[in-house]
Amino acid sequence: MSVTDGLQIGGGAVIVLVTIYDLFQSVVMPRPAVGRFRISFTLVRGAWRVWRKLAEGPRRLQTRESVLAAFAPLMLVGLLILWGFALILGYTLIFSGLHAGLQPQPDSFGSTLYFSAGRMLAFSVDGIEATGIATRTFAAIEAASGFGLFALVISLLFSLFSSFQRRETAVVALDALAGAPPSGVQLLETCARDAMPEQLAATFDEWRLWTVDVIESHLSYPLLFYFRSSHDNEAWANSFGAVMDAATLVLTTVEGGPVGQARLMLKVGAHFVADMRDHFRYEGEAVPGVEREEFVEACDRLERAGYQLHNPDRAWTDFSTMRSKYGAWLNQTTKGLGVPPAPWIGDRSYLPHRERSRRGRGQSRVA
């Protein structure tokens, strides 16, 4: 065996082991350990930055959303192809180094690649057979790797789309209460207008469980963060933020609301926001992200809806303190994911609330 053959075998073994390790981390292992490096997630995050830059070109919101929505499905297919090709390439290098164990010996690297693909994808390769002990062993291992890869692909697809459907069911259902795009103030207004205090408590309970489910699924499979809703003016981050804002208003501003359910929702939600901040490595100052004038306007709406409110000065102090625990990080998440802004949530430079109010146009969606 020559030095070149040894280098090919060693390089191929490294590629195979690294690919299997990344597959194990990305598909098999649940909730990732803190600080653990994952090749696939690093690739997804880098590709998203480039994709989002390209998507910012079109002026029409609908076109931008269509381009951004294509990222996650395409990236999923790309990852599956990448894992499969990496395994085939790794075994190709191994077989190329063990060429004496293949009969007849391949006359080119392309022929060896074709033989390796046949072993991985379980199709017959006429004219080339593994005759040596080492080549037969690696051929059997590669065939087993192919079956294992297909099984993991099916498991990954099932997990991703099952989690996506559970997430979006609650997002769509929230439209009837919080509007589209969703608003925490409108959620409270709807429950007061239709005399549904029990529905408000139920919403907090439902979204607390929703948050727990999203924490576990999205941190295990980060690609889920980039799957977008198929409905206009909807985004999971905006809906989550609206429920968090409603819970914060119940705890700081509104009298007689479901305080217990709101407090539990806020605790679980703050946990989720902290996990997202660590996951995406966000930095910055903890600020409420809502201006005093916007808060006063919200209080006027809630009072007209029939709520009894706490002292406005104290309520603003408590509200701004409590919202500082999640407001800035939630805004960074929505901006990082390219989500269109909603009331109190997202890139505030795109929502000039006071100027739009003077023109009588409200807080409608900005393209």
C-alpha cells in the first residue's frame, strides 16, 4: 500500500465518521448539549444569512415571503443530499485506497465513485466486485449505512412536519382572538368584548403547553425555526409575542384577570426566550421595546373594552420592567428570521406608529 493509498483511506474514514457524528447529533440525539458544535446547524445558519440577503431584493412583501418560505424545505433537501453524498465520497476514498481488493480494479476515480454509490443506494454495479476482506467489510458497512440513512431521513421528516403542524395549529387558531398580525391588546379586547374571561385563561394554558413543545422540538431540530406559516400576516414568533404581551398586561395593568395562568405563561415564555437568545447568540441591552405613548394608547383601548386598570404610572413601571425580560430578544428573533413586524413586535423602524396614527391609517401591515 502506498502513502497515497493510506491518505485516501484515512481521509475517507474521517469524512464518514464526521458525517455519521453530525447525523447522530442532528437527528438521533434529542435536545443538544450547551455549547456543542453541530456542522449542519452551522451550515444552515450561514446559508440563511445569504438567503435572507437575496430575499431582501424584491420590494413586494408577498414575493419576499415566498422566497424566504422556500429556504427551509430546500435546506432540508440539501442537508439530506449532503449527508448522502458525504458518505458516498468517504467510502469512495476508502475503496480507492483499497483498489487491489476490487476486481476488476476501477480505471478511474469516477468508476470507484459509481461503485460506492451502488453500494450505498442498493443498485447493482456490473463489472466491479469486492473480492478482498477489507473491501467486502467496507462494502457491507456502506450498505448498512445506506439503510440507516434512509431510516433516519424518514424519522427526521416525520419529526419536522409533525412539530410544524402542531406549532401552526395554535398559530392559526389564535387569529380569531388576536387578529392577523396578532396583538396582545386585541387578544384582551376580544375576550372582554365577548365576555370570555375563561377563554383568556384557556389561551394562556394552551400557549404555555405550546411553548414547552416548541422549546423541545425547535432546539432539537433548529431548522424548524426557519419554516414559515403558509397563511398571510401570520408568524409563530409574532403569535407567541402577542400572548406574552397579553400575559404581561394582565399581570401589570389589568385588574381581575387570570393572574395565575398569566404568570405561568410568562415564566415558561421567558424560559423560551432565554433559550433562543443563547441558541442564536443574541446580545444587547434588555429594554421593553414599547414606548410610553404606545402603552398609554393600549390602556385607553383596554379601558374602552371594559377593563379596570391599575394606576397608569405604576402600571407602566411594572410593564416596562417585566417586558424587558423578553421584548428585546423577541424583536431580535423576528428580525433575524425576517418576520414581518406586528404591533409591538419586530423591527420597530418599519412601524412608525405615531406617524401612521396621525394619518389615520392605524397599525396596518407595511410592505
